[in-house]
Amino acid sequence: MNPIEEKSQFEQRKPIYLELNFQIICTIALIAVLGVSSITPAFPSLAKELKVNPSDVGLLISTFTFPAVVLVPVIGILADRWGRKKFIVTSLFLYGIAGIACAFSRNFNLLLCLRFIQGIGAASLLSLSFTLINDLYTKDRRTTVMSYSGSITNVGTAIYPTIGGALATMGWYYPFMLPVVAIPIGLLVLFTLHNPELKSDRNRQVDLGNAAKVLKNRKLFGLFIVSTGNFVLLYGAYITYLPQLINDIFQASPAIIGILLSSISVAIIITSSQLGKLNKRFKPQTLVQASFILDVLAMLIVPLMPNVWFLLISTTIFGIGLGISLHSIQTLLANLAPKEYLTTILSINRTFLGLGQTLGPLLMGIVFVLGGINSVFYVGVGFAILISFVFRYCIYI
């Protein structure tokens, strides 16, 4: 028995949270979700200091998320060829170095280029953290690890805006320094991660054929569109332009902006913990429809709030709706997908999520230029209604 197998068998007897491999996987996943939520509270200050039109700051998100849209379909191939550990370590170093460079940049165009490079480094981290789980764990233990890892990642997305907002009170560039932690984590992965470098037995040509068949399925395609729509609203209206509204109307500090953005993720986490009860009473289709109603209500009341803290009502409602929708879409995908296509379908859905992350700031930036900050949320209302009709057509008709 080789040392890796001996160590793996030993760790199987330990509580999961004490396993070094599990801890490393969680840190990789936490780094993967750091790159957006931690910096958005600084956007109003950044726009002012760098003399950037607020309609353009969303490009800092789109340039970061775009590489994932392109690279996610080929990450498995590249990781198989180069080795998972080497690929992850290289990605972490690239992510961290580009992030440090972002913090020292005082030119917006250069900052966009650096964010694009940073996005290349970030593109593989989340998907390869799940790949490591599949490599290292089996059966019930794998399910437990995925559940723990997902919970820890959700906690990260909940606290990062608050951390970023606190740092941004000292200067817009301080939140951009956070990715420096990716470099020591890369060294940790390089020297302490014990993983078998498994070659995937998946036929990539078959995957492409499966993807073509999946996209012809109206119900599945409708769910992908809903996934995209959810993230257009999250990344366009809330993550990018809610900070601008808070700054313009209430002159609130980045710390307050961070707290309000964190409340969305907190609402998602709490909602997800209660979805088991909802699933016993309602069909997932019904829950998705209900989530659209919550989205519409949440965005409709944003321009009407008389005090900055009243915006917690909107962010909480939106987080509840998003938590319901994300979980219900996953359930519908699993129910509709032929078993042999499930991996392909989940991969396609991740690509559509990335598409929503990229398009959201761009589309809402155009709306902001044409109609001002309040129009972002009113157009968001119309967009949510439109997506609900698309969902009904694809699922019910």
C-alpha cells in the first residue's frame, strides 16, 4: 500500500472537519467566491477616486467572470492533462498575484486588464474543488463533504461583503488586497494536498454530443435561462448598483454597504436550511414561481425606502427568493435529467450562471446610463416578470 492510500484510509477514520484534505478543499472554494463580493462595497469610492463613470464600474465584475464562461467547459480537459494539483496551484498563484496588482493600480483600464487575468486564475477553482471531492471521497462521505463545503462557501459569501466594506472605509483599494491569501494557500496545496491524479474516463466528444441534446430540451433550456436571469438580477441590480444607490441617496459608508450586501447571502443560507419543509408542501415549479414574486417585490420597493436600513427589507426578500429559486432549479434539473447526462447538465447550468454574472453588470450599466439608478430596479422588476413567463412557457406549456 502506498503512502497516499495509507493516509487516505487513516483520514477516513477521522472526523471530516479534521482532515487536512477537506480543509484545503474548503479554502480553495472560499478563495473562489472571494473575488466579487468582497470588492463591491468599494465601488462608489473607487468611481469617485479614479474618476470613473458609475455605469462602468460593473466592468470590474464582468471582466472577472467572463473567463469562467469560456473556460469552464474545457477545465476538465486541461486538469486531466496537466494534473489537478498543478492546475490549482497555478490558478491560485495567478489569482493572488493579479489581485495584489489590482490593489496597487490607479488606472481603471489597467485595473480591468488585471481583473481579467485574475478571473482566469479564479475560473477553475470552484469546479476543481468539487472535482477533488469526487477524487478523494466516496458514497455517503462524499455527500457529507459536499454539504459541508457548500455550507462553508455560503458563509464566505455572507461575510465577504462586510469584510470588504470595513476595509473600504480605509481606502477603495484595500479590499482588492484580500486575494493575497491565495498565494500561501497555493503553497499549502502544493506541499500538503494528498490526492490521486486520476485520469477522467469521460469521453469529451460524448459530452459535447450530450450538451447538444440537452440544449434542445425545452424544459432544461428554460431552467438554464432562469439560472441566467437570477444572476443577472443578483450581479447586475444588487451587487453592482445597490452600492451606488446607497452611496448616492443615503451617503452611507462602505461598511454599511457591505452589511446590506451580506444580508442577501444570510437570507439565502437561512432559506436553504428550511427548504426541506417547503419541498414537502410545494412542487419545485411552484417554488420557482413564488421566487419571481419575491424578486419583483424586493426590487419594486428599493427606490421607495426612506432610510438606508429599510433596505434590509429588500435584500432579505431578494435573498429568500434567490435561495428558493437556486435550490428548486437544482431539484428540477436532477428530476428532468437522464442519469447519464446529469454531469453534463450541471456543467451547462454553471456556464449559464457565469453568463448571468457577466451580463448582469453590463445590461444594468446600460439601464443606469439611460434612466438613472432607480431605473435599474424598475427594469429589474420587468426582467423578473419576463423570466417568469419564459419559465412558465418552457415548463408548463
